[in-house]
Amino acid sequence: MKFLLTNSELDQQINLIKRQIRLSMDGIVADSMKEHGIVYKKNYGVSITRLRDLAKNYTKNHDLAQRLWLLEIRETMILASLLQPVETFTPEIATHWSNKCNNIELIEQVCMNLFQHLPFAADFGQNCILSENMQQQIFGFSLLLRIYKQLGTAEMNKIMQRILQMQIPEQESTLHNTIALCLARLTRKDRETAQTIHKSIQSFKDDKIAGRNHIFRTVEQELIFLGYLDEKF
């Protein structure tokens, strides 16, 4: 990765941001997150609302965002996703960032704040779900569910094919849940898509793997919400 040159203005901004983070820290929240498996190199437990408020005080800047990301602190990484300009965020940097996202909170934050706005988001998400790395798969499905309106029929079919061929261990509940949420969101595309998804996962209904049952139930609840179960599938 390209070495980032420092300058006094950036140093001042980063030092101020770090001070503001420390002043807003909540150790109880940080400890609770760790207990629930959301682990960071360093975590001050600052609320997302507070981080969004902090980000409003700064203009989006590539160098600032990249340096904040490299600190590998929960709060600076989330701020980096809020302050990174889309125009200078390349697929190479996107790959580096996604590989650093090792928990569901960070994945969801960077997908929501930055990745869903990228012009190559659809291709990136599909490449992630084809990975053999579970965290990359979770990243991909988390991104795709946010950009479902951009996906065409061919892309939707590829997503379904990938899900149907995946052999996910029972204990990987985060991946099962992310797939469930992704499929539920995809059913909002249109009635035909909803019908295709519903038919494709019928075998999940009575599968011995509880995670697949969860996927089916989540999609079914979404169909009820959308009113599609009244239709003759």
C-alpha cells in the first residue's frame, strides 16, 4: 500500500479527533462489545451517533481517512468510512479495507457509510461472496443487500446460485443471518424475484442445519410483510 506522507495540518486533525474520541469513551460499552464477540485492536466504546456528529466537523479528505483507517482503532476506522471521498477510493484500497473488517459491526458500518456508494459496488460485492473466506462472504452479502435496487436479473441469479452451493457450518450464525437478510432484501426487488427466491430455498425449510431454516423463515416473514404470500407461488 502506498506510504502516506504526513503534514502538520493532518497531524493536528488526527490528534484532535483522538482527543474527542477519548472524551466520549464508554468503557462499559466497549467491554460489552468484546463479550459479544465484536473485537477490535482498540475500542473506546463511542456511540455511532457521536461518531457521526464528529465526522460532520470535517471535510471529506482522502489522506485524512486513510490515516485514520491505518490507526486500527474502532472509532477511527468508522470515522474513516465517513470521511473517505468515493472518487479516490479505488478497488485496490477497497480490497485492503474489506480484508481488515473482522467483525459484523465494522462490516455493516463501512458498507453503509462508503461501499454502497461506490460505482463498482455490485462487482465488488459479488466477488466477495465468491471468496472462500467467511469474513469476505459476510462482507459481500452485507454490501449486496444494501444495493439490491442496482442488481439485474443475471446478477440476482448468480447470487442465488452461490447461496445454494455454499456449505456453511452450523456454528457460523453470522453468515447464515447475513444471507437471510440479503435474500429478504432481494425479495423487495419485484414480485417475480420474490417468487424465484421463495421457490429456490424451499429445501431450506426442513433442512437439518438450523441456519438454513433461519434463512427460510426470514425470507418467509419478508414475503408476508410484502403481501406476496397471498399470491399463488
